[in-house]
Amino acid sequence: MRTFFQIPKKQKIQISFKWVFFLIIYQMATSLYPLLSPLMGFMFCYLVFLVDDEIKTKDEDEVVKYLAFLYLIFIDLNKGFYLFSGVIAFLIFYYIFSEWVNTSIKCKNCVIFVFVASGYLSIFGINNLIAYILNEDFFEFGFEYGIYILFDFLLTVVYYKDRLS
């Protein structure tokens, strides 16, 4: 069975636009039902694997990467976070911590959990840092983030089940 990363580029773009349409509809549903996960952790983990695969194969897939970043920006706008905080959090996490997490943690499911949890925690941290700089109210880390992390972790494990073996 071919994974998404082994599909030809033209098919990837077509699949990506279908996913973007689905994810936009899903984000609208998360506005109506607050316990639905915004999939920040899943997208964070997806971007880490996408950039890692681009580095390994030397095949840059700019459209898919930009669509994933666009989704993170859409989450920022939809959930009331500061603009580009998701992208900033990803870039900081990827270029500082990602390689260390991959090499120091041997359990692949644990690595995915760390990526997903880091997605939420880093975006939360960046937003609170910006709020502190702007002298605004801080964002509260509620119980729903634990639900989001667990849901995104399970979704990511199912999505990357062939990559984990």
C-alpha cells in the first residue's frame, strides 16, 4: 500500500485540496461544537513528518506544505489566537527540538505523542508570550486541551500506522 508521501506530485495536490476543503468544513464544525479537536497537534505532527521526508528524499512538496501552514493560520484565526502563532511555534519547535525528540525517544508512539502535545503546548506558549508582550489577558489551558491532545494522538497513530511499523 502506498503512503501519501509515495504518491506522484499531481495526485498529492488534488488530494491536498480535497483535504483542505474537508478541514475547512471541520473547522466550522469545531466552532459549533467546542469539544471537537481543532487538529492543531495532528497538523503539527503532519508538518514535522512532511519536512523530514522532504529532507530525506530531497523532493520539495511546496504546495502541500503551504496548505498545511495555511490550515494552521486558519486555526489561529478561527480559535482567536494571535495570527501566525502556529507557524512560529512550528518553526521554533522543528528547528530546535524535533531532531532531539526523534533521536532521544525510541518508542515511535511516544514520539508522536510528544509531537502532538508539543503542537498544542508550543502554540499555547507562543500565544501567552505574545499576550504578555502586548499586556493582554493570558489564554487559559483548560481540560479540553487534554481531550484535544488525546484525540489528535489517536488520529495521528491511525493515520501513520504504516509509518510506525
